[in-house]
Amino acid sequence: MSTDSMAGGVSAVVAGIAGGSERIAVAGVADGADQAGSGVVAGPSEPRDPLDAIERKWKIISLRAEVARTIAISIVGAAIAAIFYVFQENQTQSRYYSDLQAQRESADSSLRAQMFTTLFQNYLKAKLESTQRARESKAGAQELTDAQLTDMQQEIVMSDLLARNFEAVDVRPMFEDIDRRLTDRIDAGREGQEAIADQRNAFSLREQLRRVAGGAAARQTAALIARAGARSEQLKIEHCKTAGNAVEINPSFLPALGQGAEGFIESVAANSVNVTVLYRTDAHPPVAVGVESEPQRIRFAVTFYDMPVLESVRLPSGERIALTMTRFLSARTCERFWGELDESTRTDCDPVLAELNNHQRDCSRADITLTTIPAEYIGVRDRPYLNELTSPARNGGWLSHVTAATR
């Protein structure tokens, strides 16, 4: 190694040390100045710009609004999803119940159709079978009578089944036909005399038939009260004939039927009560004196076989009335068929027999049921027009009443 190169290297080292020392010294002085400025001597600070503070404030508000918007969107979305889910679930359940109900109705209708065909065929078959067998075997009069009574007993059972299962089917003609044939046997040639065995049997069958009809009418009345808000009341009508052939009917009028209509009892017979209803076409009283309209008159007979769902009279107010006989007692019937009467009927017979024996008054009593049906009721036989359903008529449209009732 030469002396010049050694000298150059030493010079470079000395220069590097000197430069490093200078940098350290300069850094120390700067640090000292900073420490002095922060700790001992505070130099003048630059004032903040108010626009920056406002900008920061609006940025914070904007951030908060963005967060609130995100949360609100999430809540609304969750609520809409929940409502849609509940609606869809309700729709699914409604559709399920509707399909189930439709299937049940279809099965029930099919069963009822088959039952109706079977019952009607058996009714007609039973009406002829026993009598035909008795005639073919050349049976005597008593055997023929027993066979005919057996026929009618089976007819009563079939009629009861029809009345219980087919509310919309009018079985009144069947009931009245059986009642007429039994009544002919009861009164055959022995009116006012002591009843024989065949007459007592026929009387028992007729009482059974009338109980069947009364049960059907009572079920329909209960359904009208529960479903249509109908009102029902019992009336006991006494019909007495004195020794001078004077006739007394008490009560002679039906209860109040509303403005513009009234009803009264004309006569009481063994199988019916004759009623007349008077009404005016204008339900409101006339404004001018002497301009009163001529009353309209409806006459009809109330029997054991009037069904309130099927047979009624519409009044000017829009309401309907349905009347059904539930019981009939007469002094002659109580005397002739005392042994065939139940305990409650015998109790009701006591005052009637007392009037006959003590006062020579031949009295009879008829119990009838008066059912008042609201104007908005739509019966199984009603075929209302569209304007009757929707227009607000005098008593309100049927559809408006139905809609209000289902709300």
C-alpha cells in the first residue's frame, strides 16, 4: 500500500466523522429549539378556519343521516317482509280451509243426493209393499188394516229422515197426506163414540207424525233465531162454543206486526188455525184525511206442517212472519183418547174437560209459534234481483245488511 492512498483514506474518514458530527449538532439544536418552543417559550399559533369546523359538522350530520337511513331501510324492509309473510300464510290457510270446506260440501252433497234417492224410493216402496202383500195373500180386514198402519208408520219414519237431512226440501205434502189418511181412520164412522183399537193406533201414529213435524219446525226456528236474529213467541188460542152455539176466540188478534199490518184469528179447527193478515201498501199513515188506501188481505191456514224457513208472509215493513201449530187439544179428543195421551197433554186436557163438564162449553186449544224474521234475511227459496241486493231500498239492500253483519 502506498503512502498517498493511506493519506487519502485517513482524510475520507476524518471528513466523514466531521460531517456526522455536524449533522448531529444541527439535529440537537433543532430538537432543543422544539423543546424550548413547546415547554418554555410559545411562539404565535395560526388561527383555525371556521369553514373547516362547519364542514366537519356537516360531515358528521351526513354520516349520521346515512346510518339512520340504512337502519330505517332495514327496518322497513324487515316489516314489509314480515307483513308479506303473514299475508301469504293467511292466504295459504284460507285456501286450505276453503278447499277442505269445498271437499266436505261436495262429499256431503253427494251423500245427501244418494240418501234422498234411497229414502224416497223406500218411502214409495213402503207405501205399497205391505198393503200389496196383504191383498195378494187374501188377508182379512183386520190384517189389511194392520198392514196399512204398518205402511204409514214406515212412511212417518221416512218423512222424519227427509225433514232432518234436507232442510230445503218441502216435505209438507207428504206429512199432510199421511195425516189425512190417519184422520180418516180415526173418525171413520164413529165420530163422538168410544174409540176402538184401530182408531187408537191411528191416533198414536198421528201424534207421532205431528211430533216429527213439530221437531222439524222447532229446529228451523232455532236456526233462524241463531243465524238471522229472528224473534219467536208462543201463542195459546182458545176456541169455545157455548150451548147457544156462540163462538168465543181468545185471543182473537195476533201480537203487533208493525206499522201498517195487523192479524187476527178467524177460526180454530182440529187440523188448522185460520188467520187473516190485513196490511196497507203504504206503511206510513196518510198525510191527508180521507185518502187512506184500501187494506190488502191475506188469508191462510196454520197447520202442524208449516215450516218457517220455507213458508212465511212478508209485511210492509220488510219483515216476515211464519206461523206453525205445535199442539191442538179438544174436549172430545181428550175424552176419546185419554189413554194415548202423555202426561203433559193430560194436564192440559184437565181445564178443557172441566169447561165441558161444569159449564157446557165445548172448548179446544191451539198452540202456535209466531216467528218474526228480519227484512234482510235471504231464505232458501228467495231469488233476489241484483238491484234488491245492492240498492239502498226502503229497508236497505240485502247485500248491505249482509256485509255489515260480517264486519
